[in-house]
Amino acid sequence: MTDKSTNVDPGKRLPPPHPGLGLVRATESAALAASRWMGLGDRHAADRAAQEAMAEALNHMPMEGRIVSGEELRVGGHSSLDSGTAVGTGKGPELDVEVNAIDGASLVAEGRPGALSIAAFAPPGAMWHPAPAVYMEKLVVNREVADALGPEALDAPVPWTLGLVARAKGKEVRDLVVFILDRPRHRSLVHDVRRAGARVYLRPAGDVGAAIVAADPLGDLDVMMGVGGASEGLLAACAVKVLGGAMFGRVKPQSDTEQEACKGAGIDLQQVRSADDMIAGDDIFFTATGITSTPLVHGVRYRGHYVDTQSLVLRADTGTRRIISTEQRLK
């Protein structure tokens, strides 16, 4: 068989290169590794397996990457994906890399839906480095509401914020669904949302995935509120920015030690950051692969000698959103 060249009309714009399509292999690898621990009750083993698989996949990519914000401060242990770790072959573009091998490790361990493997790329220096902050307060809405809210919403009474969201969406407050992590620190917030008349969607983990759904105009969540991981907030900001939503975040220490560390690093604990403050520019690639089933993509599915995965791939500069379904043969 002879290959034939294809004549390309010089007036047609060629598709731009898409590093995110390579990045999806890293999230797929982590999702596959994590899926073997689904429902077995060991979140730490699932996390380790996913981190090792993701690190190996990243290190095969032609780039000079560096992890911006790992999870070592929050989980209290080290991995191959700690902050500042170099990833890639060392040959290729310099990149900021942000990852969460499992968003929702407890969901995987307990066999619950909503767990994702997530990663993002951006040019060096584009991503805000939250360390030594471990936790941050977050508010996420979609593009219908983006122009109606400003940074003052983080300090405003909950009924006021929900009223603005409802008005922008053309619905009543009682029709809103608000995602909040199921944590003792959120008891007052949950109480305030319910008193305002909105419905609360509580889940024990997975706030990056929840932020994506809240920022998705077709998503089932209207708002995401509350305190979660700072590194997860950085990943969420990447996706929210691509989807055209709005996100506001503020460092929110959950211990005296974290508060002193943040003050020592010169972090302004009153500053409210937007998605643009957390991730600069439009040269952003984001991928998320399902481990267990989610509203965004289905989870890992084993079918005899084959396994299926599904991934969300976002690109900021073109505004492209892809769903990639992959079938792999098991060895």
C-alpha cells in the first residue's frame, strides 16, 4: 500500500498541537491503577498506586515539567508527586504541572461514585503556588452567574449570595443545589444554606469534580461552597477558567501551625483570589479521567480482556471541550 499525501488548503487553519491529549494518558494510567483498589477499603494503597502510575506516565512525556503544589502537607506524607518534583523526560517545553492522582481517595476505597484522576499543564510561572497553605475557602459558579458575583461574595451572607445566583439563573432559591463537603467545619454553612431555602448536596470528598460540575452550564450543581484543599483549588481554577465560570478562593488555615506558616510566608489571609489570579493566561490544558462513575465521565469498566476509560479534556485558548473514550486490551 502506498501512502498518499493530502493537499492542505493554505487558507485553512491547521489544528494546533494539543499537549493535553498526551496528558490524558497520565490520568488514564492513574485511574486504572486506582480502580484495582476500588471498594477494598484502603484509601492509602489506592493513593499510592495512582501516584506511582501517574508519575511514571508523566516521566515518559517530552517536557521539563515541575509539580507546582503536591498534597504532602495535607496528607502528611511524601510521594513521587510532591511540590517541586521534576517530571518528564527533561527534553521539551518547560511546564507547570498540577496533579491529583485521586480526587476522592475515600470514594475509591468505599466504592462510591465521584472519584477522578486529574492533571493540568500551563507555562512556567502561570500557576499560583499556595504552599504552605493547605486549605482554602472556595466559591464556584458557572458562566451564567460569573458576571453577577464578585470577590465580596465570600464575605456576604449566604442568603444574599444565593439570591444573586438564583436571579442570574432565572430560578428560585429553593431550586438551587449547593455542593458542600461533608465536614464538621461546614455545619454552620449547611445550616445557613438550608435556612435560605436552597438544597444541599453533601459528599465526603471530591471537591475538584464538584467544582467542574458547578462551573458546567449543563451541570446539576448551581454552586460549590466551603473549605477544601488548596492544591485542589488550583486544579479547580484551571477547569473553571476554561469553562468560563467564576471561582473565588481565599487561604483558610485549619490549624494554628498552618496559620503561622502562611503568615511566615507572607500570604495575605484576607486576599480573595479569582481563577485568573490562580492560573494566568489561556495556555492551559486540563484532563480528568473517571475512576468511579461521575456526572462528568463514567468510571473504569472491566470487560473480559479489555478495560474502558472515559476522560474530560479541556483547552483554554481554543475553548475546546472533549470527551475521550478509550478501550485498552489487558495484558
